[in-house]
Amino acid sequence: MDSLNANQIISLTATLEQLLTDLREQVELASPAASTVVLDQSKVGRLSRMDALQQQHMADSTLQQAKKRLKLVQKALNKVPDADYGYCELCEDLIAFARLQARPEAQLCLRCQSQQEQ
């Protein structure tokens, strides 16, 4: 198979657009929770401060992951009009449709992804 068919492209594009909307919303919601924790030392106990800092750290981590994935989704959407979407950035082979359904912003085929992770 040399390329994705039109129905597959339409389906994946819709998925990418929905994912883009969801990630933008996630970034918007996570941003305030990831901001610096300011605590009144006289009113908050040590465990409450530790809990607040841990929650802030988790929110920041979630925010950074969402921003990273958002960039990948946008990059994938930008490839659709040029018919570059769905091809591995390393070997230039077609990425399997099943992989794109699971991870529509995938930049690498499964073989190249496995090699990158080793």
C-alpha cells in the first residue's frame, strides 16, 4: 500500500482536529494549577505545603506533556494538505493505519520508533 486512502485521511484528520481542541482545553485548564505555589506559612501546616507543591509539580508535568503533544498534533495537521501525512520521518515508509488510529500524531513507523527507543 503506497498511501492512505481518502476515507482514512478524512477520519484521521477529524481525529487530529478533535485532539487539537482537547489538548488546547487541557493546556488552558492546567496552566493555573501549574503556576507557582504561594502559601501563607503561618496558616498552612508542613504536610499541606508538601501536598500543594506535589500537586503543582504534577500539574506542571501534565501541562508540559500536553504542550508537547499539541505541537505534534499541529505538525501532523500541517502535513495533511501536502500529502506528507502518514509517512515515517526517518525511513519515509507509510505508517500503518492502525498505528495512526492509535496515535494520529505519530511521526515514525513502528520499526523506526522501536529503534529510536533502544
